[in-house]
Amino acid sequence: MRHVHFDLVDSTNTQARRLAAQHPGERVLVTAAEQTAGRGRLGRDWQSPRGGAWLSLAWPMHNAPCTYAAASLVAAVAVVRAVSEVVPECAGRLQVKWPNDLLLSGRKVAGILCEQALGGIAESPATLVVGVGVNVDFDVALFPTELRHPATTLQRESIRPVMVEQVVNAVAACLVELLTEFEADGLSEELVEELRGRLAYVGTVRSFEQAGRVVTGSVMGIDGAGRLVIQNADGEKAFAAGELIAHAADADLNLGR
Ligand code: BT5
């Protein structure tokens, strides 16, 4: 796999898209020590100082692009596995806030941004770009803006030094393994089960936003396709896209601590 590392870059997702167009059909891993224009979903900023694992994997899609809709869930499980491997003492406190946030002790420690790019030249496969940011070792108090969700780092929650490089390597390896399986067999029952066991807010009443519409109800879990199931007076509904809105008190829920 081609690996391109930057000391300072705008966004590894942007660079992965550019490199994928230059090297059609190849897997490309892009990493950076620091990003100046790290991106979250829906045009949001992603704070990316030194001390984080900032990486993007450009993955040529060999199946129809619409079959990759659940890729961010696959990536979430990959990041859970990778972090659990590198920092085992954190494993029991890791949760997935559907669909793409990783929480550690109720605080956001990682985010995932999946994008699709069309093939650069005729006949070349379209590319899935999976961007992962993991806060490893820096002071989150220095973030310039108010965050949507309280943040933390692996180092803050760990009893031993955590190295950025180890996290990058573990995340990249788990992503390649799980995306290979996903591409061959789709979203496996095993992966859905693993996700179920990690899902944040199950059994609580939450607000959920999809394309500007807010639904409030009990978070029931996910169905076999990885869709989030919410129940309220109108019955049960499964959502393939959207996001759960964090409550101000989430970080104080004392999840496992
Ligand atoms: C995400 O978006 O969580 C996806 C983040 C993906 C970042 C990676 S880094 C490598 C690759 N290159 C990129 O340019 N991006 C990817 P979203 O769910 O929209 O969350 C964004 C929100 O999280 C922001 O609006 C902030 O409130 C908050 N936030 C920003 N930086 C954060 C950080 N480092 N840790 C925790 N929360 C953060």
C-alpha cells in the first residue's frame, strides 16, 4: 500500500482524494502530524494539533458505491479494535456514538469522515476515502472553539505513554482488515453484534437529527443493516443517516468510571 506522510497539511482526506486520482485503483494511506484544515462532517472543523493520529485511507471501490453506505460503521469498529489493542486499559470504556463518533468515558476521543470520490480517469474505480482522527496526546483545553461534545485524549485516560505512531499503524491495519471483509461479504452479523455491544445511549431518550428534522425518542439500538432504531409515540423507526445530539451532561454520565 502506498503511504504518504505530511508533517503539516490541510486535510489528509483532501490529499487522499488528490492522490487517489493520481494513482487510480491503488490503496493510498495518507497521514499527517498536524492538519491546518481538518474536516468533520457537514463542513464542520476538526481540530488537529500535533499529538493526534490523523489519517485517511483511499480505497478503490470494487462494488457499487451505494453498497459502501455502512463503511463508517465498519470504520468505527476498526478504530475501537485498534484503540483497544494499543491502550487495553481503555477498551472497556470505549463506546460508539452512532454513526461515527468514538467516545471514551463519555467524551469524544475520535471521529470518522467517509467520503466518496469518482474515478479520476475513465474506467478507474470510484474511491472511498475513510478519514480517521484520534486524539492521542495533547491538551484539549487548548481547543479554540466550543465543541459540540466534550473531548478527551487517549493519554488523559491511560496509565502509560501512548504513541501516535502506534495508534496510526493499528488503525490502518484494522481498517484494511475490516474493509476487505466488508467488501467481500457486506456488513457481517458479527460486526453488527460488536457494534451493538459498544453503542452509546441505548435505553435513554435522545434527540436525533436528520436533514434538519429532529426526532426525540428512546434509542433502541441498531438493526441488521446498521441503521439506528428510535422509538417514540409514533412507533419504531430505523434511520440510515443523521446523528444523535449530545447532551451537555453526557461527559458526566460516569460511563464506566
Ligand atoms: C467527525 O465529524 O467527527 C469526523 C472527524 C474526522 C477527522 C479526520 S482527521 C483525518 C481526516 N482528515 C480530515 O480532514 N478529517 C479526517 P463530526 O461528527 O462532524 O464532528 C465534528 C465536531 O467535533 C466539530 O464541530 C467539533 O465540535 C468537534 N471536534 C472538533 N475537533 C475535535 C477533536 N479533535 N476532538 C473531539 N471533538 C472535536
